[in-house]
Amino acid sequence: MKRVLTLIFLICWLFNGMANDGLRHATDVLCLVPDATALGVAIAKHDTEGLKQLGLSTATCLAVNYGLELCIKKDRPDGTGHHAFPSTHTAVAFNGSTFLMRRYGWQWGVPAYALSTFVAWGRVHTDRHDWWDVLGGAAIGAGAAFIFTRPFVKDVDIAIAPTAFGDTGYGLTATLTF
């Protein structure tokens, strides 16, 4: 975990000195990493319920985000368009991060949130968005995942059997395997 966070810190530090075009292209790609990781983990764990939850949360995230972009005409700080609010890159990144955190725990969620925070910072640093644009995107992405995602529970087997305790006692024995 320390290695992952150290790596993310070093990436942030290196990108800080990078030209805005390089950083913008990096955030274009890195915003997809949490969702791609969530997809890979769900497939590896044969978690079909998780795949459904990820699909619903991502679809909701994108529908709400694009709906707001159509309704709210806010110019980008760099003047390249009028679809600044909310940040789609940040929404997608935080959707995947929140899914990973809620479904599979902090071991997956913390590094994903660090990466999503980097994406949000990069979008502001390159003047593609203001802070409220990325905060709006983060709220939409995290909110959609929070609504649809439930923690992953491995199969639990419960066995209940009648039991006799000598000649005088009867009862039930329950066995829980998890």
C-alpha cells in the first residue's frame, strides 16, 4: 500500500513539471483506470452481481453527467468549449474508485481514490476545469456508485441439523462456513 501511494505521489510530482498537453493526455487515460480495474477485479472474482452494479453505476454516472453538461453551459477556463460543468473525467474516475472501495474494501479503494484525486488535480492544473467542476464530477461519480454498490460477500453456507444429546436432550446444531 505504501508503495502504491508513493508511486502515485511521484507521478503527481513528475507531472507537475510536465507540459499541460502531456498532463491533459495522461488524465484522459488515467480517468479510465479505476473503472477498468473494477471490471478486471469483478471478472477475476467471478462476481456477476458486482458487474451488474458497476454497469448500473457507470451508466447512471454518465447519464447524469452528460445531462447536466447539456443543461449547464459553462465555459472552460482555457476557452476551448462550454461543457466544463461537471467534469466527466473526474466523474468516471470517482465512480470506479467508489465502486472499488464499497465492493472490495479499502485495499482497492484507497489507491483508486488517490489516482482519481490526481485526475481531478490534473484537470484543474491544465485549465480544463475549475475546482467546482471537478467537485461536481466527483460527487456525481461517487454518488452513483454509492447508490448501486453493495459490499462483496463470499458464499456463506449454513447447515442446520437435528441433534440428540443422549437420551434426554434434543436440539438443533447450526454450522456456518464462510
